[in-house]
Amino acid sequence: MKSIWLRLFALVLALGLLTGCGASPTAEPDDAPTKDSAAEKVPTETTEDSDDVQQELAEDEIPDIAVVEEAEATLYLPNDNADGFETVTETVQTNPQGLVDALIAHDALPEGVTVNDFRMEDNGTETTEGEGDDASVSYTPGDSQIFLDVSQAFGDAASTTGTAGETMLLGSLVNTMLTYYNAQTLTLTVEGAVLETGHNVYDTPFTMMELE
């Protein structure tokens, strides 16, 4: 009987030891990913891709702008004595207003002068020789003519200055236009009417104004 109790006691003791030595929760390894490191590894859109998208959107928003062409032009400016002209060569916008603006920048014309209308004509002639199928047409170039209409600001300035100042205004404008467009004559009007000052009525075409 005693041996039976000893066996039971030994069995209970063994079970107790087994229960006490059971596996405890294991600690996370040192290299286990943390929440912060996991968040860092989440793929995100690269900065380079984002910049490319923003650049494409910016380019789409850029409006079309007409390209302004430029070229060199000879400008006729009054000399210090207002009895002749000096010339300078500058890069200007390739249109009549560009020439006017360049003269304004040099104080050769007053502020506010604008070009209302500009056109060129050639008074060349055509000659027909022969008849029928054998006829041939030849063209003889003539003088290139400029027809220029400007704003009232030019007329007011010409009418309120002396004879010398009036000549300088006209010469700077006329000579610069004729030289740039390689024309022989220029017909000038102000707001569609003949230019009249207290000194003259300019109802005939101008040629190059050369002062002695």
C-alpha cells in the first residue's frame, strides 16, 4: 500500500515539474520589424515622378505666345545742333511700330506716337510683247512707295515746335522708314488727313531728307 502512495506522489511531482517548465512566451527577435520601420518600407510615389507630372501640368497651362521677330535697323536721329542727322544701328522689332518705338526711345519722336496704318506699293509696269501664244509679259520694277498714317501725337508735336524741330521730327521718321524698307517715297498722313503745321502743308510724298 505504501508503494502505491509513493508512486502517486512521484507522478504528481512529475506533473508539477512539467507544468512549471512549460514554454514561456518568446521575446521578439532583435531584427523583427517594428511598426515604424514597416511604415518606412511602404512603397510611395517617387519625388521624381511627382515632379514630372507637375511639369507636364505647368507646360499645358502655358499659353501660346507669338514670337516677335527682330532685325537691325538704321535710325536717323537729330544731331546736337538740330541741323542734321546722326545714324545708329540697333536691333528693333520688325514692324513699323517697332521703328517708331526705337525713335521714341532716343527722343527723336514724342511719346504716344503710334502707327495707325502702313502699306507699301510698287509703281512698276508690265510690258507685253508679241501676240497670242507667243506673247510674253515682262515686269519693270518701279519705285517702292510707303503710305504711313500716324496718331495725332505726331501732328501735335510737329505743329508746336519751331521750323528746325519740325524738320527733325519729319526727317527722323521719314528717313528711318525709307531706309529700312528700301523705299523711294513716303506719303505721310495724321489720323487719315494731310499733315498741316504752322509752317507747311505736307500733301506730297517725301523722299530722303538730306540737310546741308
